[in-house]
Amino acid sequence: MLDPVDRPSAGLTVRCTRVLLSPWSRLSLLVLLLACAGTAVLVYEPQRFVSAGWPQLSGGAAVVLFAAAYGVCTAAFVPRPLLNLAAGALFGTQLGLPAAIAGTVLGAGIAFGLGRFLGQDALRPLLRGRWLTAADGQLSRHGFRSMMAVRLFPGIPFVAANYCAAVSKMGWPPFLLATGIGCVPNTAAYVIAGSEAGSPTSPAFLLAMGFIVLTGAGAGVLAWYKRHRLRPASPAPAEATEARVPEPVA
């Protein structure tokens, strides 16, 4: 005789698998990962190892290791300006800039992948409101140029832009390409400032800091302009919109 099939056990396995792979379970895993990453940054302060406990390596191996550490730290909420300054201080402009750009693209790709595979299905149905709908439509239809503008004008936090793009329908190639190109000016300014930190009165340091201040001010003006345009218009008074009924002639 054939052994009876354990159907209840198989059905329970299928149900558990569906629950674990459901959009809300994956979103909960994403929130847990981000909370652990943020807690690890606060407790261990990995940015201090870049300057205090950096391995004694040189050449290409040091650049590759720094770029990998940069990407992981960026995905874990370590501020990019600190890492860019460290890249300039450790490697100078020629090697520090490629390392910082590679780390930026790697960190953005990690955050984009986490948001796309763990959070998109659960968060897209929750997109409500004028601002969220407009941002999602802009990123979904004009992904490359929208992300390029976000990277060129650092008004939106780097990590927030990554996860907003992941929830939208933007593809991988335009996101990574726009990130790699758009981050160059601001990243270069911080790397130059880090490499010239020992001589704060040098022209290169002053130009880099001036560029950082100007781009920050420009991002603030642009954010205010966009907010003003997206502000909903105040509704007209009810009595002004109602049609006037002519009075009967006596």
C-alpha cells in the first residue's frame, strides 16, 4: 500500500511560506534591517575607523577596500560628507574621488535593492497625497533626469532619495547611471576639501567650500520653489462659486 500523503503539513508549509514572503513581512524585515543598521552606526561609529583604525594598505587594494566600506557605511546611514572628507584625507584627490564615487554607487545600489525587493510591493498602494503622487510620477516617468537633479542639488537626503526611487517604477540602469554622474560635482568638492584640510587658506580648499555652500543654498531655494508650486490652492468661498439665481420681476 502507498503511504498516505501528509497534506495538512504540506498546506501549513505553503501558508507559512506565503506569510513570510508577503509584502508586509518583507517590509517588516526591511524596517528591522534599517533599525539594526542605524543602531550599529550609533553604537560603533564606523566612520571613526576610517581615520583612526584604517588598515595599512596602499594602492589599488586600499582604494577597493575603502570603496566597499564606503558603500556599506552609506547604506547604514553614515553621512556621505564625512566619508567624502575621509576619502580626500586618506588618498588625496586622484584616488579619493574614484573611491568615493564607486562607494556612492555601491551604497545607492544596496539601498535601492533593499527597497525594491523588500518594500515596494507594500508601500506602493500607500502612495497618497499630492506630494507623494507627484514625486512617484516624476521618478517613474522621468527617472534619469529626476535622479540627476536630486544628486546635483543635495536638498533631499541621499538615503531618502534611494528608497523613494526604489518604491517608484524607476529602473536600475537610469538610477545607477544618474547617481554615478550626478554625485560627481558635490563629491569632488568634499574630497578636495578633505585633501586640502591641512591648508585651509589654499585656493583649492576655499573653492571647494564655496561650491559646497553655493550648492546647499541653491538646493534650499529649489526646495522652497517646488514646495510653493505643489502647495494646494485655497478653496474659493462657497457663496462665490454658487450661481446667482435672478430674482423674479414684480
